[in-house]
Amino acid sequence: MKTRSRLTVLAWVILATYSFDAPASLFSEEVVPWNSRATRANWWRATRDYNTKYHPWKPPESRQAWERAAEQLRERILISQGLWPLPERTALQPVVHGKTDCGDYTIEKVFFTSRPGVYVTGNLYRPQGGSGKKPGVLSPHGHWADGRFYDAGEKQAEAQREAGAESHLAAARSPIQARMVHLARMGCVVFHYDMIGNADNTFLHHTADFTTPADALWLLESMGLQTWNSWRALDFLAGLDDVDPERIVMTGASGGGTQTFMLSALDERVKIAVPAVMVSTDMQGGCICENAPYLRIDTNNVAIAALFAPRPLGLIGANDWTLRIATRGLPELRQIYGYYDQADLVQAWVHPEFGHNYNEVSRRYMYQWFADKLSLEGAETVERDFERKTAAELTVFNEEHPRPTDALKAADLRQAWIEAGQRTLEAWATQEAADDYERTVSAASRVLLGGPIPEASDLLVSRLGPEESGSQQENAAAYLVSRRDDGHTVPVLVRQPANPTGKGVFWFSREGLARADSSEPQSRADIEALLAEGSVLVTADIYATGLNRPGGEQPLPSVNSRYYGYTHGYNLPLISEQVRDIRSVVVGLRQELDLREIVLIGTGEMGAPVLLAQSSLSPSVTETVVELPRGLNDVRELDDPLFLPGASKYGGLGGLAGLHPVPRIAIHLAPAAVQHELRQLTLRGKEVRFVDAPVRFARETTE
């Protein structure tokens, strides 16, 4: 077997490199071969990003398992958007003006604030006549030129009519307007709002404003700002006097489709949804406004759409990345809906003769779906012609209602966002906010650091062979610690003392296994002192160290320089992978080595991941000793090994490491700025001390 041969080679490499005899190997077929870092060629290359062609998802196998996963996925979405905890719902202060009578419907102009200095702009379409409250439709436009003002032009419009995509010239020129007009004619109140950077909402750029490491650290995301605008647009629509808040639906296409299934997953006020040409297992969204760090790690758009279950969900596909939705996506959704005995409440309609679109052929399915599910008796689902409005007629700003002067530009919004975050951190430093800190940061930590602490049953420990090393004082053995879910594997070297006391020292450094075989005098003296006192010494090649890094001069994978979310929306940051590996090694070998007491040590670059990993490892881990010349808040480059999106928002190293810290923590070489970043840890830790000197094993573990 190919994997077995690779493991055999790995065993020889570990043992031979560090002066051992031939190994007595133990193997298990339970290691997932294609993801084992130490055995798979090119393991270090990102396996997914926004350009990946196929993103499969396997639904949980029961309703109970799904509902647990669904709660975690909603938290992941909110965290990725920078919306955990949710911002304050400040007053909208809506301005509605400029009503235009179009016969059987009216159009009004709307703008309001989603948060201080951030505006939502759009048009409100209302049916004429009728009595009582009406269904409300929330509708973002998506990625068409000029958004709400989109005009295909005469040539393109004629081509659409000839292709059978549109019946009327006005709709062919503006299929987006056609949707709003016909939904109003069906008896619905429709709010058609701008995505950021489009039409009237040009206070901020659609994609370019928030892509720096500083934005990442505070999770100030273009997608998150847009999602919050959509959420406040829902607040506005639901609060209108003539709208029935129990009959609100949502539809949009392309980027508007992304906003549709994202908001619908988060807010149960949306009762029916039709996201068009976006939900699929293929490309997940190519725009910065559709991506965010952590959003799609181990998941995809189909899973996010499944959060809408069991409410009625209609999907529209075309000859684009949604072409195969009926066979790759719909079956998984029906499995989830089936847990509620509602498999017929999710449907997909695909027209492969059309490219990316929300044309009349596609819109008819949406009209019929809404008519059926809203019980709109007598509503027409076939469009009629209408008078297309120009951008000048639709724009919400004029001399009487000028563009707001308090609208924030990117730099001002960034400052306001960070200041609000800092106020939250200050509040968390008080005893009154302890529960809020615990709830908020616990969920954030699970997302940022790659999941909860693993159970021993989640891991597979393979002993590759204990052999005499030649020393009178120690035996040594090589191990592989693998995660059962994805097969990611960490090579480990364990050195046993002649008289073990049940104490283990887990030493993590950039050199990994090689450090434990160091000929450097101080290192040898420290190692010999540890073994002499009866401590087991454990070293490992965690992610990006030793055997778990590219060979030769090859660099580690780069973060997408245009936008970090294109990489970290699908893959954990390097430091998070290291934290996962450290926790796996500790939990996996704790029982294997029968250790009663564990000390974690992180030197050099490994100080930060070790400090993050120790959180919640008590009582097994009793002490942590790290070197911290830099903190997470110091990061200024996307490829910095300490780059962790969201770190500053949740208190930096101190905030994330302060969740259930181990009893004793010693922090070496930390400058004043890093000590300040560790405030939450010093407040919550039982014993946290700072040492202005490098770590020395013997001294630190024998005091």
C-alpha cells in the first residue's frame, strides 16, 4: 500500500535521523492517507481557495447531529463577518421620499443608517390598492454593472429577447427592475437596496477598502458590512406599517444570491428564500464581498443554505458554477429537509441554455414559488411590460435630500470600528462582564483556533518503535499522532528517563524533533537535567516545523495578497494549525505515556501557539513556559507566521489564552506592548509571571 510505504519511510527518517536502530513499526488503516501531512507529497499547499472548482459537503447523519452542527455553523458565519458579538441595533432614522405613481405600483426613494455613519440606500416598490398588511420582499441586486441602476443597453437587450431570455424590451434592458415591478404587481412590498459601492451607496468601495492585516485582526470585512446592511434592511422592511412581518421573503442573484442565503441562514424572519445562481458545490463566490476569513473552512454554500431548513427554499441554476446543483447540492439539502419530513420544500430549477442570469425564464420559478408558499391567490406569475426608470429617476439623493455629510469613509470607519472593539475589551476586563467574555471568546476561539480541544478518541496514536538510543539514561521512541477526522499527522519523538516520575515536558520549537537531538551545549545540558529529574521529554514536528514543512528552499504557502479571505476563508492560518497540532500531541500522548503532570514549553516562534494551545488543557497541563518577543497585535504582514484574523477583536493573545488557563504560566522576553496584550490572561490566570530572560529547561521545571 502506498501510504504504508510512506509511513515506513517516515519511521526510518525519524529514527535514523536521531541515532536510533531499525524501527519495530506499528501501522493502522484508520489513518486517512490523503491528508496526512507528513506522508503526502505537497501537503503544505492550500487544498482549497476561492478558485477551487469543487467543494463537496457531507451532511450530518441525523437531525440531532445536524442541529448541533447548524448552531456551530451560524456562529462561524457571524464570527467570520465580524458580527460576533452583534453590533448595537442603532436607530435607522429612515428617510422615505419622492414617490412616483406607476399606475398599479409606486416607487419611493429610501436611505437610512445601518450603524452610525454607514448608510443603506434603495427603492421601495409598493402595490397600489388592496387592504391589510402585505408580504415583504427583500431584494439585493447582485453583480451587475451599476447594480440597482443596471441598464443592459439596446444591443444586449435585443440579444436577450432573441435568445428567449426576456419577453419585453424594458425587462431586457433592466431585468433587475423587472423583478421588483412584478413582485409589487403580485401584491408585495419590495425593498430593492444597494450593495456597498454600487449605485447610490458609494461612500465606501465595493471591495478595496478593507483588505489590510489591521482589518483582518479586527475582522472589519466588506462582506460583514454588507451582511449587516442586509440585516438592517430587513429591520426596515419588517417595520413598515403595511408589511406583514410574518410573511417576509428574500431573493437575489449572483452576489445578491450570496446575501440572500447568508442573511436567511441567520434570521428566521425570512420565511421563504430564492437565492439565484449562487448555491452550489462548485465555485463559492469570487468577489471579496462574498468571502471572509474562516467562513467556509470544512463547509460550503450548500451547508449554509441548509441552515434555512425547513423553511421553503428555491434554488436557480444556470450554465455557470450552479449548473450541477440538481445533482450536487440538492440531494444534500433534501437530506437535511428530510430530517423535518419536509424534503419537498427545497427545489432547484436549472436552465443550461443560459449563462449566469436572473432572466425572465428563471424569475418565473421564483414568482410561482412565492405565490404558492405565500398563498397569493390570483397573483399573476407572467410578467407584463412596464416603464423602465433611469438612474436619474431612481437615485435617492437630490437637492432636497443631499448625500449625508456624516457618512464615514474607510479610514474613519476603521477607526470607529477599532474604538468600538476596544470599548468591548475594556468592558470584558470587569468582573461584571466575565460571563459575556466567556461566552463570546469561547465560540470565537473554536473558530479561530480550529475547533475544541480534541478527545483522546478523536486521535490515533501509532508507536513506530522503541529502541535503545545508546544512552545509559534514556530510551527513545518515535510516534505518529493523527486526527481521525482528516488524517493530519504529527511525527513525535519521546525520550524516556531511567526513572520516570509521571511528569512530561512537551517542548515545541521551530526545529521540532531536531532540537531534541541538538549538540548545542545549553540545549544538551537542559535535556540531560530534565531526564535526570525523571521527566519524559516530548518533541514534535508540528505544522511548518521539521518534517512538517516543505523541503529544500521551498517556501510555506502564501496568503492571497489581494485579499486574505481568499485563503483563510477556506484554510486555517498557520498559527491555528500549529495550535491544533500541539493540542493533538498533548491529548494523544497524555494517556499513551501515563503522564500525571504536563509542562508545555514554547521557545522562539512557538511561544505564541503554545500559549494559545494551553487554554482549556488544565488540569492535565499544570504549567506553561513560553518566549513571547512579539504578540498577535504586532502583525503587519499577511505572511507573518503569527497572522491570525480576529485576534485583536477578541483580546489578542491574552483574550484567547485567558479562557481557563493552566495554573502556572511563565512568559519570557515579553516587551511592554505584549504584556499589555496579555491583560486578560493576567487578570484571569492564577499565577502569571514575566521573566526578562530566555527559557532554560532545567531552571523553569525544577523551581
